[in-house]
Amino acid sequence: MKDEARADAVYAALLTRQGEQWVQPRVERTRRVLELLDDPQRTYRVVHVTGTNGKTSTSRIVESLVRAHGLRTGLFTSPHLARFTERIMIDGEPIADAAVADAWDEIAPLVDLVDKELSATGDAPLTFFELLTVLAFVAFADAPVDVAVIEVGMGGAWDSTNTADGDVSVFAPIDIDHADRLGDTIGEIATVKSGIIKRGAAAVSAPQVPEAESVLRAAATVQEATLAVAPTDFGVTAQHLAVGGQQLSVRGLAGTYDDLYLPLYGAHQGQNAALAIAAVESLIGGGTQPLAADVLTEGLAEVTSPGRLQLVGVAPTVLADSAHNPHGARALAEALRTSFDFDEWGVVLGVLGDKDADGILAALAPVATHVFATGPDSERAADPDTLADLVEAAGLPVTVHPGLADAADAAREWASSSERRAVIIAGSVVLAGEAVTLAESEEWKSGWGR
């Protein structure tokens, strides 16, 4: 069997499991499999990243900065945009098909064993995300990597990724999301996320609302860990638009870094970069040694964050952003206002049924001129007609489209009538992934109609 077919078979096997939205506070099940594998997650250093929004971008910036130091890196993020191997990166590239298939061959016999143990106690079998986490940890050990940057799947304390002991715990902004599983208040959600802080380790955090910050500080005290919080301990000191991204100055934990180029749009990405720099300072030099200027320049220049304010089309300009909750949508709206020079935005909007569509729409409405309501290619997608009703209630022009291809055609045609118009495709990670794939297949960067 060819390597690609072997890797596809691994993904098919994972899909037979309970999906990513099926979550129980049961980290010990993942720990049991890893113990039988002799704890591969303890063979490399770990940067563990949680938060409500910005986790993936921050993780990718951390990984790029660590790799620029000449260290071999692993990066585990979710979800993927096009192919599941994107979730497990080795040295900045999706894991090779052969490597992921070989890692699966290692764990498969033990998966059967643990499933039987769970069945004997009346518990459900190992889930998609639990097994994906084990797969990543084994693949990183097999590579082998020096440092793994691990993004939490959901929450923190009982997430399957919390079987790894983070040398550095990183907290992106915490807001309301997954309230049915994590809690109804920011304090409750922060409590679950604070569970990734390990004894005697370092923790760094983006600016947080007081309720969340107090929880993180209490958790760090209990664990005898250090905690640095922006903007008091580090942060962005200057931020300017630049071609293809932005120019930054950052006050880190150990040094001041001026005139940094970050090839990502949006003020929030500048904040993510400052957080990543503090995390790498904590990892590499214990928070007391500045990062070398050439290493920092190289690491930031290589950063990409697919599906996050990603330019996917020109003539007309089309961007894709995952913005799948109100906090992410607010950051997107602010970026559209401050980072781009367009008068009108056509918003191709599609959300999943378990997301806060009202909140997402409320955040995007101030920048939207026309909404093209559609649905992601998912059985969990919210009905486009229902979404359109919300848009109409908000007083915005709206048209309904059965799928992204139809919505994108309509939006691009609308935007092509004026150089002052552009399109943003947002509301779901799934939709953003579809947009990236569709844009590549239709060559949106080559101009309309090609």
C-alpha cells in the first residue's frame, strides 16, 4: 500500500471514533495509552498553549521562533483546513504520510487493549481527539523533536494534551466559548484552562479580563510557577501597517526588540507575536536572556497562519478567517477596519449550529455591507436561511446560497464592481478551510474568471 493510502487509512480509522465535539473530562484514558507506550511525550520539551482565540496563531509563531534557534520542532494544532496531516507538523511541514502511518502501527495494538479495559468498566472507547493526541506525541518522539508546541483541544485541565508536562504554559485571551462544557462564566472557563500550569514551570499570558487573570495568578501560586502577564510584564510597544503584514516593536521579558516584521494582518496578531516571544524567552533562556536579533527576525519572517486573515484572492481581494465565536469575530472586524483600505466588505458567512451565530453577526455587522449567507460543508452547519433571518433582523442586505462555491461566486462578482470593495469569508474553521481549497483550485490569485 502506498504511503498516502496508509495515511488516509489512519484518518478513516480515527473517523470511526467519537468525534472531536464529544468531550469528557477523562484525561486518564489518554494517559493510560501513553504509559503503555513508555510516555513518548516526556522525551522532548513542551510549550503548551490554551485560550479562547489566538491559540493556533500563537502556537505557529512560537514554533517558528523555536525552529529559528536551530532546534527540531513538532507542532500539534487543530482543526485542519484541508488534510489531517496539517495537525501534526515536523520542522514546519505537515507530517509525512509514511511517518503518520508508522506511528499508527505502533499504537494500534495498545488502542485495542485500552478500549477493552474501558469497555470492561462501562466506559466509552477512546475518541478521535484522544487518539490523535497520542498519534502526535508518538510521531514527535519518533522524529525525534527537541521541542513540541502543543495546542489544547478544548479547555485545559482534562484535555488529552494535558498528559504532556509543559515547560511553558501559554494563555491566549480567554473569553466565553464551549460554555456547555467549560462553564458559563469567564472565571469558570479560566479555571479549566489554568489546569495546564505545571509545578515549578513558567507561564505567560496575553492581557486578560480581571476575572480570568486572578484565576491564572491563583493557579500559578498553587503550582509555585512563574506567571508573566501582558501588558505589565511584556507587550507590544509600537505597531504599524506594512506591506503584507505589520511592523512591530516588542518589550519582552528579557529584551526590547524594535522594527520586527510580522507577515500577518491585524493588531491581535501583533499581540499574539508578543505572547509568543515571551514564551520562547521563557523556554530558551528562562526569561532572563534576550533572543538574538537575527534569530527573531528569521523566525517571525517565516510565520504563516492559514485560515487566519489569509489572503486567498486578488482582483477582487478575498480574505478567509476562521472567526468562529464572538471574540474572534470582534478581532476580525477590528482588523478589517485598521489593516485594509476598503470602503465596503461583502461577508460570506457560514457557522456551525452549536456556535453563537447572533454574537458573531453582531461583531461583524458594523463592517459588513452585504452578507452572503451559506453553510460550511458539515452535518453540524447552521441552516443558511435561519442565518439570513438573523442578518435581516440586523438590518443588513443578505442573499442565501446553498454552498460556499455559490456564495463566493456571488460575493466576488459583487466586489468586482468597485475597487473599493472586498470579500471576507468567515464564521467557521471548516468554511475557512473550504475557502482556501476553493481559491487554490479556481486560482483566485490569478484574477477573476480564470
